[in-house]
Amino acid sequence: MTTVLALKDVHKTYGATVAVRGVTLALAAGEVHAIVGENGAGKSSVALIAAGVVTPTSGEIELQGRIIVFDSARAAESQGIVLIPQELLLYDSLSVIENLYVGRPRPRGAAGLVNAREMRRRAREVLGRLGVEVDPSRLVEELTPASRQLVAIARALMLDARVVIMDEPTAALDEWEAQRLLQVVRALTAAGVAVLYVSHRLAEVMQIAQVITVMRDGQTVVKGPVGQFNEVALVRHMLGRPIEQFARKTGRVQSPVALEISGLSRTGLFADVSLHLRYGEVLGLAGLVGSGRSALAQTLFGYARPSSGTVRIDGIPLRLSSIEQTVRAGLGYVPEERQSQGLFMPLSVRDNVSLPALARFRRRGLIARNRELEYVEQALAPLRLRGRLGDPVASLSGGNQQKVLLARWLALTPRVLILDEPTRGIDMGVRGEIYRLIDQLTNDGVAILLISSEIKELLLLSDRVAVMREGRLVSEFSGAALTELNIGGAALGHHSEGPS
């Protein structure tokens, strides 16, 4: 196949930190070249270099055999190289249409005026290719995380791209939406587009890629056609060791009820949700993106008032009007979007962990830094963080950012913990650590409500799984009925069985 874009012996350093070490790869027309590796392996850095966002410290970039230097992503776009970044570059206060056209020529009519009708038509066309049923005039801030991800992908598809670079494109999508995106990728390569595909989802990499590069510690470990790999081999190359198998012993938990939800509704998002969660139990919550799972979690935590219903912890009614009050009642919440909803990116690791507990260290208006440091170190001890306590959270990999967010809540010793997509965008090594942490928490009696778009993850960790569809709780499975077919069928509306 014809090579469209090539990186040759590319290095990237940030001071004393080496992010990329001598990486060489080629992207061929009509081919998907996947990069896999642990968080911090250098995958995203390579993607950003290829897209012109980051300038390499040394090495060359060739576009169709010509050495080229990009001074910006805009310059790369002008050459037909489009990036879909892991962290979405969207403007919340603008509409979907406006986001699709930011920094790009807008169609104009005969008088030279912007042709709003044509903009809307083209927006609907590109969104339709992704199966997105969203009014293009809606503000981006009103969309679900998954819909925002699809808008970012649609923005890339608006251009006549020769190279599309996708960094964790399915991280915010459920399994069904991810498959739909893979169909779009196949359509792109059928039209001769070269695709660089960075993902932690090894199953979809094996499904979509023709060539795989495995990175570790900033450099290429192995590279070759997809046929020479399987998932076990990829994990071994990524981690430098075989993956430790995890198996949580699940079953029917008989301990007292920790959290009880009765007839909870929030107009336009979910209605009449009733469920209970016991101490030491993992209750999985499945459903398509937009089914109401995350809206339910945010309401339980006090982000918004419900329109009706009650919530009790230990039988005591919870006033869902204050996050401070829910935290005091023993409820913790790790949101699905760690950067925009959970972490303070410019602040240090230390500040992010200790922030909710600063009152514990305050004496006469001053913070006792030694006590704060001891608190943070104790919270992070079981999580094996790669990074220093003084580093800004923005400088950490996605997996280490997630560890910081988990440490914040573990330090507050919640009785009930809501985990919304806790392994999204996380590599296999860190994922195993989080699984073991969940197991330890339940052994210690913590009640966990686990929201995940990965059915296999729910089956591995959950004692029971409840399924939401179109804002309602439609099914609940446990024991022998806890199967991928039952959960997937209920989420898609193929089961009429109600909650048991």
C-alpha cells in the first residue's frame, strides 16, 4: 500500500522527561495502524506529533515522501491530517453546528452570506453517518459525554481527510456505539483514508487494525500485522509481563441495605427508579449511553434535585440538595469524565486529593501541611501512583489521573461509593489494580454502585446487574441469569422482563 504519512526516528522530550524515544511508523492509504500500550507509554504523544499539535525534539515527518514540518494542528489539517483527540476540544457554549465549523470555511450563498440551511444539512449528514440523533442547533454543554465524543468525531469527518488520527475514540461510547464507529472507520479506509488508531480496547483493535505497534516507556516494543498477535500477547508486550488474572467471587449478598432508592425521577432524564444496594455488594448498572445511568448517579450525589422520589442511606432520608450533605452522609462519587467533572487539572496531586478534607488540617485559619501530606500519602498508598505529589494532575497519564480521583474518595472512607465508568481509557495493568481495589472495598463492607458500558466488566465484578433503558429501570439479573445476552438484550429493548 502507498505510504501517506511516516514518522522516522522521532523523539520528544520535556525537560528531563522523555515521552517518545526513536519511534518509526508508517501510515498507508486504506489501512488502520493501531498503537497500544499502558497509560504513559507515549501513544498519545505520537498521535499529537503526527497531527502537528506537538513538534518533535528530533526526527522527521514525511507526507507522501516529502519531509514536512507542522507548526500547528491547523497546518496539518490543511494537508488533510485530522486529529480526534482523547480530550475533546469542543466549545460548550456553542451549538453542535457551530462546533463543526469552528475555524473552518462556512458555505455561502449567492450574495456571499453564510448559508445556514446548507450548514444544517451538512451537519445532519455527517452526524447521520455516525447514527447520532441530535438536533444540530443544541448547545454542546447539553449533550451527554458520548454524544460530545461523536460530535468531535463528526467534526473530523467534515473535512476531506487523507489521514485521520483517533486517540481513544470509543472511550466514551458503549459497546453498540463503538461498533457503529468501527463501521465508519471501515468506510474511511475503503475510501483510501489512512487511520492511526490509539486505543486501550484490545478486542476492537484486533477487530479493526491491519498493523499494530506496541509501545512501552516511550518506545516501540514490537510492530507487525494483526495476524501475529492475540490479546494475551499484546498485554504481555504492553506490560512486559503476563497479566495477572482477576476473578472476584460474586453472588447474592445478604448484608444490611446501605442505599435505598424509591420512585426517584428527574424530569426528562429518568423516571420512577427504585433499587437497593447492600453493604459489601457491587450492583452493576448497565444500559446504552443516554439511558439515564449517569444522570441518576449525579442526582444521587446532589448535583441536581430530583423531581420526585426518596433516597435513604442506612434508612435515613437523604436531602439531595447539597453535595456537602451527601458526602457527610457517607456517599462518594467518581464521575465518568474525570477531567471536566472530577479533577482540578492545574492543581497538584496533593491538592486534588486533600481538597475535600482541608477542614481536617486547618488550625486557626492555617493548613497543617505535615498532617495534609500524611493524609494524601496514606490515601495513595494502595494505588501505586506514577507521579510526584507536587506534579500538576494535568501532567499525569489518564490512568494516574483516575488513581488520584479514587484516592480522594477512598481517603474520605465512604460507606457507599458510586463508580461511573471507572476504567474508561485505562490500560489493562491499571484496570487490574482498580478491579482488586473494588474487591478490597467490598471485603471492607463498602457498597458500590458500578456504572459501566462494558458488559464483560459488569459480569466480572457485579453481584447483581440492573439495566436502564430510556430513563427507566427495565430489568435486573443475578445468579445464573447474569449473562451477556440477558444484559445486552435488556439494554437494547429485547427483554420485557421487569426488575426482580
